[in-house]
Amino acid sequence: MSTKQILLDIASFLDSRPSLMLSAPDRDGQRTILDAFLAVCYKELGAAPRLLDGDSMRSLLREHLPRHFKAKDPLAKVTPDVIIAYLEHLVGVENVPFAFEARMAIQDAEADFVAAVLGGQAGRVQTGKKRDPFQHGASKLGRNDPCSCGSGKKFKKCHGKRAAE
């Protein structure tokens, strides 16, 4: 999805009743939270927010979304409330098949999300871990060692002869 769709979704929410009912973050705070949330939905998960089920929402809150906040960001405490309000807005506007599951997942993962951001662990979550190169457990076969095929000949006289040619 494009940035244009994200901006349209944010504008639609900011003009809605659930947005006006929120007391904690101001409109700029709501915009910041929703921009990060929708960017994760559309760009990282590749799904519209209305199609997120419980597992996707937990993954979003525990793994993806904390990376979009600075360490100890005060908006972290109100982020789950804004996401629930956005979900209520979606239910009023569109068909949201997994609304109940998503609400339960938000409540379930809320503490983990807030702890990750306020604990300063948000920036440490890695998207792709660097893997160590593969190492064989066996020692390298030398020229004068017995061949691994079991013939009883030295490697240089058996299979090593073919490799040298």
C-alpha cells in the first residue's frame, strides 16, 4: 500500500467519534501512533488493518511496532488505546471479520509492547539476524588419509586422483 492510503486512513480516523473520545494523546500523538501502526500493517505485514487476526496483531505489537518508537517514548503507554479506538472506527465503517480476536490480542500484548518501548529494548529488535557461516563438524580429508568411500586405498590414489585430473 502507498503512503497515500495511510494518510487517508489516518484522516478518516481523526475525524471519527472514537478519535474524539480519546483523552490521552492529542491529534498529533494519534497521528504519530497511527502512522507507525498503519506502516507496519501495509508495508511490513502486507495486510489491511481490518484483516488482522489475533496472531497477526500480537506479532505486530510484540515484534514490529516497537521498532517504530524511540526508547522510552511516552506515546507507548497510550498506543494500545489508540489502536483499540482505531479498531472501533473500522468496525463502524467496514466489515472487520476478526475484530474480537484483534481486541483480545491487543489486551494480551499490551504489556509486552509498553515494556519493550519503555525499557529501551525497542531499537534492539532485529529484523533479520545475521547467520554464522556453515561449518562442517568433520575434519578435512587429507591426501594420505584413507578414502571415505571405504575402498581401503589412500584418498590420493582413489577419489583424489579424479579430482586432480
